[in-house]
Amino acid sequence: DAQKVQAPIETDTSWLCVGHVDEFSSFIPDPDSEKGFKFLYADTGEAWTLLETMDPDTALPRYLDTHGHGTVGEILTDDELRTRNDGVQANYLDPILAQYKAEFGLTDDDIILIPSLFEQCGGPGYNVALIPGTPNLIVANDDGGTKLIVPDPFVRTDDSDQASDPFIADFVARMPASYGDGDVVFTDDWYVYHANLGEVHCGTNVQRTPDMPKWWEAAAHLVD
């Protein structure tokens, strides 16, 4: 409030066990877009659609170990999980996205929906990522370019074969054309952070070079 350049935007995160906005949203640079960025946002419907394209017998050793779902089919036929995520989408994700569209002036072209699912954490009204929250990522400068460091979703049988993971392929395909080969890096944070209610951005960060080093000068007219 005191800086006067932009009023704080309050987001309801009471439905989350940890309660951080980066559990379901993030901004990434995109020099080719009108606003210079894209907004990544969790969407449960996109996750169900993608899972339904997979063989239901696909074994998921990481999920069996940590979440109790041994196959894709076990996730798809979990009625409680489906009901929970339908509620998360309707009661929280959709209203928050509408709020962000209004507050940030976002259009559908600015937004990239990311397949995401949540499960119960703690009490019945609290949720945490079931599929590692890929919007919960790190944006890093790299010699003038940009790298995205993303939690590995492990929606596959062979832990070591990222090329076989449809959620990885889908995430990369959704990224703007400004991100080329090697610009999106998937890292294993499963046991260090994911199983402990966090992801990549929860335990790490980077110091980046701002495009506008003296933002207070550029925004002086807003203060006055």
C-alpha cells in the first residue's frame, strides 16, 4: 500500500494446506507476447483430460509410494478425488482466475492452463498438490535467455525416462514459442519437497536482473 504504484491483491488461499499462491499460479517471461509475459494457472479439468488419454494400466510407482495410487486408472476411478477436484476448480480456481483477469487485465491469450490435481491434506477443507505442481517453478536468467526449472510430475512408469512422460510433453507443448529445446528443465523434487507439501519454488529461488532497474522512476507518475 505504501509504495502506491500498485495496490496489493489479496488472494484466498485458505483452501490450501500450505497456502502459497505459487502452488497454483506463476508468471513467466515471453518477449513475443503483447504483455511480455504469460500467466501459468492450474486447471483440474485439463489434468483429467490428459490422464484419460493414457492407458489406465500405466503403473505409477512414485504415486503408489507416496499417494497410494498405483496406476493411472486408480486415479481416474477415485470418486472422492474427482469430487474434491471438481470442488477446488468451481469454488476456488475459477473465481480466483476471474479475480486475476480483472485485477491484472489478463485475457485468455495471456493465460496458459496447466494440468493439475489436488488431494486432501490435514483437515477435510485443505488441499495440496497430488501431481507435482508444475506452475510452482523457478524462472532463471541464462546469458540473456530464460530457463524454467520445473518439478518433475513423474506420471510414468520408468522414473528415469522423462521422454515417456505425457505430462512433461504436454507442459513443454503449452509453453510459448520463445522457449526452445533445453529451456524447460524438469527436476526431481519428489521426496525432498513434493512429499513434504512443497515444490521447486518452495525451497529455492534465484536473483534475476530486472528489465527496469529503477522502477520507481518509471512509475513516478503513478506515485504523484
